[in-house]
Amino acid sequence: MTDAELIARAVVGDDRHAYAELVRRHQSAVRACLRRLTAGNHALADDLAQETFVLAWRNLKSFRQEARFSTWLYRIATNCWLADARKRKETLLGDADADVAEGRRRRRHPRGRRRAGPRTRRRAQDRHGARDGRALRGGARRDRAVLP
């Protein structure tokens, strides 16, 4: 039976067995995703996975089937992780992942300060003489061929 058929049975007939099959099919992947997000904290990942499937059950009627069911679950799992991290006020794993997940463009320093912008980074690179690889361009051609 496909995921779509199981979802239909769970929504229309309030069939908990159909939903249990969906959980069995997807729980390993959701747990693995959450373990990566929680930096290997298995207990927290398992708690978040349980919360993910409870929220999915409560909101199964709103699943539009425009994407795969697993994609929808991953989004719920990521939102659970973000909400938990906000509650704990912990630093999120990987600023870039959190920025993408929250739709932010500018990353923040872990202590709340802004990170250096492009102009500040260019100034620092100029001070060290390495901007755009200028320090490397002056060498002999045979030496430059070795460098990436």
C-alpha cells in the first residue's frame, strides 16, 4: 500500500493502524535527520521524533500531497528542532543550516554580535596581503600550477 493510500485511510476512516504503518516506514529516517540536527543527542532526537509524529497525526488533514509525505515530515521535524532549540536558547548546529531553515539572510555571531560584513573581511584580507590570491599570482608559473 502506498503512502497516499495509507494517508487517505488515516484521514477518512480515522485508521490508526494505517498511520502506525506510516510511522514504521518513516521513523528511522526522521530519527536520523534529528540526530544530525541535535549533534548526536539520541535521547533528544527520539523525543523530537515522537513530537514530530504526534504533530503530523494532528495535522494530517492539512497535508496537501503536493510533496512527498517524507518531505512534509522532515519539515515538521526541523520545526520541532528549531522550537526546542529556541526554548533551550542553545546555539543552533551550523549557522548556515539555521539561517536557511528560518529564512534569514544575515548570519549572527554565536554571542549575538553581527558577523563581519564583506567590506570588513576585504580590509582584513588586504592587511594580510592575500586578497583575491594576489600574493600567489606573483610567483613563478611552475609554482602556481601546484596551487588549487
